[in-house]
Amino acid sequence: MSKESVAALLAQMQATESPVADERIKAIINRIISDLFNTIEDFDITPSEFWTALNFLANSGQEYGLIAAGLGFERLLDIRLDEEEAAAGITGGTPRTIEGPLYVAGAPESVGFARLDKDGEIGEPLVMEGVVRDEAGNPLKNALVEVWHANHLGNYSHFDPSQEEFNLRRSIRTDENGRYCFRSVLPVGYSVPPGGATDVILKKLGRHGHRPAHIHFFVTAEGQRKLTTQINIDGDPYLWDDFAFATREGLVPEVKKESDPEVIKKYDMNGPFSHIEFNFDLHADRQNLISTEVTRARAQA
């Protein structure tokens, strides 16, 4: 097919017969279609290949979030936010990283402390604590720390019907000193669903679908830019080889192994446990910056 024929079809497709409802959406769609037309031409894609790809996407079900992470789109959006903030003179603070597709709104809320796990939950006991602070290092009272992570099989409650509602998910308001603390179990790494859409795509690309052990967070406070981030568990074999490109310097805290009887008693634990101390440093709201409150489909309990 000649370039002239492609250009003629694009011009016909982009013509309008009625007022344009949204010029930005029109421009974006036209650009995507133009790029895809050229891709079909450049790689001589057959009708069977085209419809196979379209049917594959249509049958991907709930894996769009995993696909977006695995193909780097979610990381790209974070890089764009980082660079916009840097251009505006915003530096420091806790690094952001991807949200992923497994957040569930409405987790039970408490002040200062929460227990995420139930008695009998498989895994090494964990206590994680710290302070939410503003740019000047001042503690932020009443900040909201939303936390969620996978169980010992790499599965998340709500999406895994064998787990209780909101298992390993909580929302914690910081206390008067800006502190949060929670008890849980140390998470493990996991991989994308075997044989699922993301797994199929990654294998076609010669890539794995493993994630290192991690814990997700949303951190919000009045007058501050929302922080979406996660910490990774040091020592995981995929720590710096995450299929979702989410590991960043500054998000791999030390995991202390506490066995001193006095420390065990202080934290009301039954025996030795892992201990993570991690502070969240937020940036003040600014005008004329892309919002960090991202609009996307999220699960509701």
C-alpha cells in the first residue's frame, strides 16, 4: 500500500461532518490511529494478525492494569510527573511509584495504629511505622495512610475470594505527632497470573512477569500533593528486576530482625519479628501542575 493511499484514508477518517465535541480527544485519537496505520504498513500486518490482536485485547478481562504496568506505561506516567515537578523546582520527598491495579477503596480506618493481618495469617510478623511530614519536615497530624499488600501466596483480598474482606488492607490516620504504625506479615513476591494475558504478552517479548515483595501506599494530607508509592522488601531476588519497573532508590528500607525481649514486649508481639521504620515526606499543593489524584477505575468493596 502506498504512503499516498494511507494518507488519503487518514484524511478521510479524520474529516468531520458535525461540530467536534472535544478537540483534544480528537487530536489524540487521530494520532493513535495514524501511528497504528503506519505500524500496520511498516510490518505488513495481515488481517488475521490484526484481528488476533484485537480479540486478544478484548479477552484480556481485568488484566489491563497489569498490561499497562508490564509494558511500562504506568512507569512512564510517573516519570512525566517527576520531571514536571523537577521543572517547577520541587525536589526531595518520598519517591512516587506505580499504584498497580489491586487497590480497593473503603478499607477500615483507625487512628495511629492498625493491624492488617488476622491471627493465623501465614508469614513472618512485621511491624512498620514512621512519620508523615511536610516539605519542612513538620509532622502532619490526621494524614491518611492507606496500605495494602499480598498474602503468602501473592494474592490480594477482594480479588482472591478465599481471603476475608479487607485482609491485609487498612487506612490509618496519623496521630497528633504525625505517626502511623501497623502490624502485619512480611509479604512475598509473586508473578502475573500464569497463562493470563499479561503473561502471554511478556513471554512474546522474552520477559518474565515477576514482582519483588512490596507494600503499597496512598498518603494524603490537607494541602499536600497525594503520594502514590510502595516500599520493596530488601533481599528479594527480583528487587531490581521488577516486571512493572516500580523499584526505586529510596523505597527499599532496612528490614530489622527484632529478637530483644524488651523490644518484643514494647510492640506487644509474641516473639521475634521484622521491623521497618519509614517516613513519608510530602510536597505542598501547587497550582498549574498535573494532579497526583489520578482518575482511574478502582475496585469498590
